[in-house]
Amino acid sequence: MQIRMASLADYEDDETLNKYLSEQLTAGSLTLVLGAGVSTHFGLPSWKKLIGRLFKAKRAATPKRDPKRQAEEYRNRYHKNDVKGFLKAVRTALYRDISIDLDAMRSHNTMAAVASVIMVSNRRSGTSQIITFNWDDLLETYLEYHGFVTQSVGEEKYWSKGVDVTILHPHGCLPYAEGRRRASRDIIFDQFSYTKAIGTKGDAWRQLLLSVMRTHTCLFIGLSGGDDNLDSLLERCMAQHASGLDHSLYWGIAFSTSDKDSTFWERRRVFLKTVPDYKKSLSQFLFRICQGAGVQG
């Protein structure tokens, strides 16, 4: 019997929420929207740390500005007419001191849990589309270690392929291993690139992302809500989402270790599920969803 999620109590009850999400996963109606919180737990730098690395490599102090303005100042100062040089610098700073061999990746429960949700979704629907606002391809690499065929999409123009999982990178893709998969021609990082992405409402990326998000229950993992591009999509999606057909109170679930952003997510009709930590509590929650989908089988 299909579970109806019409009240706040339904979402606050772990058993009911778990059954509902398992049901959505079984039906092929669940997708993941990932942010930096997933990658930082693996060892990749936060935005602040990444920008600090970029300026330090130039033996310069990081300017005291908004992060997007910091990124724009770095690009204009050192790579104004050199996109390739800019992307190389960001990629070098992003993957510094990172190892993605099989043993290293298997040691991270969060990655394993995220991948399990994708694997179950693929088994149910035959193919999966996942959205990540990260540039890295750690998720693709992890899935490939388990025999899944992936496609990384870091450009708005691309050919659809018969793969197991398509990973959509609306902010661009910078692969760990050069030549393994196609890198984006540019990335969304500084203020100017964000402004361009948000200001073009009819572009291909926006339509693609809205198509995926408004037809699935979205699990937002590793996202604070501070991304302007994501926020623009949330605002539009909440009015167009298929959950309106079922009169569900929320159309997505955001996971966080803090409730400080609860007002932000509530205003956009996304339920904020607080967990003590990502490594154990979040991974256990996601594994239970997968287990529930197996029982519903």
C-alpha cells in the first residue's frame, strides 16, 4: 500500500519516513542531489580551503570577500584569458593529497551508502540519473569499481548513452585521472559564472535538472542550501513537483548534522532530517532505505 506523507509527524517518524523512501526507491522515483559535504568527508577540501590553496600557490593572501568574489578575483588576476590554466590550477588544488584506490574508497561509509542507493535504483529502473554539484568524479570511480558503467555529464550538450548511471555535473566536471572521462570546458565557481547560470532560465542545463528533480523525491546530501544556483532550482521545482499529485507535505529530504538551515529548507518545502553524523548515522539511514526496498521487492 502506498504511504501518504501528508503531515509533519509522518516525516519526523523514522519508521514511516524509511518505509516511504524505500517505496519511492522501489518505484524508481527516488534520486540523489549531492554537494560538497559528501566529498569533504572523503578528504576533498571545502570551498574556503580550496580558495586558500589557490591563492597560496601564487604566494598571495586570500582577499577578505564573499567566497564567489574571492574566486572571481583569483581568476581575473591569474587566469583572465587562460581557461585551461585556470582549470588545471583548480584541479590540482582539488585533488591534492587525495588517494582514490579501492581500499581508500571502501573505507568511507558515506560513499558506500550513497552508491548503494544508486545501485538499488538502477536494479529497479534499469538506469539512474544523479545530480552532483561537485566537480570531482569520486562517485563514478566508486561505482566503476563495482562494475557499473557510468557517464559523467559536465556540458549542456551531450549524447545520451546506454549506461547504468548518468552523473549530471551542472557546475562542471574535473576528473581525478586525466583522460579517463571528459573534463568540462569550464566550471561554475566565481560570481560571474554563477550569475550567468542563474540568469538564463531557459538554458538546457536548467531544463534538464528541473526535469529530473520535479519527477523524483530528492535526497539532498552534503548541501547547505547556500548555493545560489541550487536555490534557484529549488524555488522553481517546489511549484512544479509531482508530489503535488499526492498532496505530500514535502517533495524532498535534506540531510544535515545541524538544524541551523531548517527555515531555509522548510520555506522550499524540503524536510530537513538531522543526523548526528554522516559517517555512521546517515549511512545507516540510507542502508535501511535500500534494505526496505529489497523487502518490498
